[in-house]
Amino acid sequence: MSDEAEVLFEIRGRAGIITLNRPRALNALTLNMVREIHPKLLAWASDPAVERVIIRGAGDKAFCAGGDIRALHDWGKAQAPEFLGFYGEEYQLNTCIKHFPKPYIALLDGITMGGGVGLSVHGSHRIATEKLTFAMPETGIGLFPDVGGSYFLPRCPGEVGMYLGLTGARTKAADALYAGIATQMVPSAAIPALVEALVEAEDVDAAIARHQVPAGDAPIAPHREAIDRLFAGNSVEEIIAHLDADGSEWAAQQAAILRTKSPTSMKITFHQLREGAKLSFDDCMRMEYRLVHRILHGHDFYEGVRAVIVDKDQSPKWKPAALADVSAADIDAYFAPLGPAELTFG
């Protein structure tokens, strides 16, 4: 075991700097990291010496590739309290970031997925580089796009959020900017200079603008009309039917992708994103916490993690295996209130 800290904190100049420090694990988020970051943010929020926060990932591959899914799988299998503990504390941290009273600048210089999105997308500034790979791939492991996906995905242009949430599509910087997930693009090679500027500069936006470059055309843009038309259905079944009937190669590819995902996860995701469009951020996080309570006792999350991460056979056996066998009542049960177990915010 390495004795090196999983997350590093530093105050330099005007900035508090958080460095996710698990580069060999692509800076995957652990419960310990959540428990260190949250109180530090609370302290910095009221510290006049800290005018802004910068969060970045160690190494050259990832900002944060997501939560420590293998640990969550094992905790859930054992029905250990750490499973719900992780999600509850992570969602409280996401909410802290959303409401953070100072500039919060995430440097997305590499893989940014799942839990890494929760550490970044809710902040005021999300700086993409050409190395960014963004995705919310949860429907492929029997989960749902959480960490505030209920809030930010429905607020992407048109039906782009539904497309990203259901398919788990991987996107680069130009698409992240197009979707509103990133706010600016800076070349990876300029990130050290940007950090130095942010440490000293009085004006955060001016400092970023001096290093900012155009991202170029978004590959998703030519498909926007099709996304808005085909992903606007009233159910997952309707979306797949629209894709099948479209006749284009792109639509056929999306339909094929959806048919590999957990039927339960897709139906949860569809309902979650339609509901999230109408909810406040805090209510979205309460809703997501209800969902993970039910995921804990389900089948598909454990099967998805087994197939993708444990055995790596990439052949999950979903239960139920067909969309038609996942009833509206089944899905409604995932969203039912938790009573005294509801997520709270201190």
C-alpha cells in the first residue's frame, strides 16, 4: 500500500488547489477522498485568503475517471453501510460544489466520467483540454447517470442530455463545450501557465481568456436535429422505435448501443432526466439518493460491474433482460420517498 495521500491540498496565492492524487487509478474517487474534500471546501468557502478553488487530477491521463466502482460493488454485495455512505456523502459534496460561493475551476485535462463529472460540472468554470474524454456511462453497468446528472443533463441543449445519458456516449472537448458541460478550452500544454495565472490574477475570467483557444466544430452538431427528433420520445421503447424507423446509419448505431444497456437502468434514466428538468439541484440529489437505495438491493448494478470490471467478459446478463419486462410500477418504486432516510444537507 502506498502511503501517499489520495488527495492533496495547497493554498497558493489567491487560490486553494485540490489535486486528486491517484494517477495509477485514473484518480478514481474514494470515500476517503470525499471525506477530505468536503470539509476543506467548507473551510475555504469562509476563508478570505482563498478567493477561488482549482481542482485538478495528478498524472497525464485523467481528471477523475469516476467513483471507485469495484469498492462500491463489494460494499453493496456485502450490504455494508459504506455503500450508501459513499453515495450520500458524495452527493452532499456535489451539492456543496454547486452552491460554492467562489469561483470553482475544474481542469478537465483527461478522462472525466461519473464521479469525476460530479466533482467538476457543477462548478463555475470547467476548463476542457484536447485530452478530455467525457462520459456518463452508467447505463452500461446497471446504474444511472448520478452525481447531479438529473440536473445538468436535462439542461443540455435539446435532447443532447437524454442522448448522452442513455447511450453513455464518449465526447471530446468540442462536444463538451457544445453541450454546456465545459465552459472554455485551454490547450493541455498551457495548463501549468493557467494555474500560475489563476493563483495570482485578480480576474479569473480574464486569466482564463488569455489562455483560451477555440475548440473547433463539435462532432455532435451535425446530429443535433436527429438527436432532438429521435430522443424526444415518451419512453425508452419509443426512442428505440424512432431510431429503428429512421433508416440512417447513425440511428442504427445508437439503437444497437441502447440494446446493450441495462433495460432497468435505461428506464430509470429516462424517468430521472424528465423529472430532473423540473426539479431544483438539491431535489435532484435527493431523488438520486432514493435511486441508489433501491439499486443496492437490485441485480443489474452487480451484474454490470461483474461483466465490465470484475470478470471483464463484457457480457452482462440483465434481469429483466427486455424493456417490456420492466413495468412502470417497477420504476416508480425506485423513485419512492425514503421517509426519515432521505438525503439531507447540513
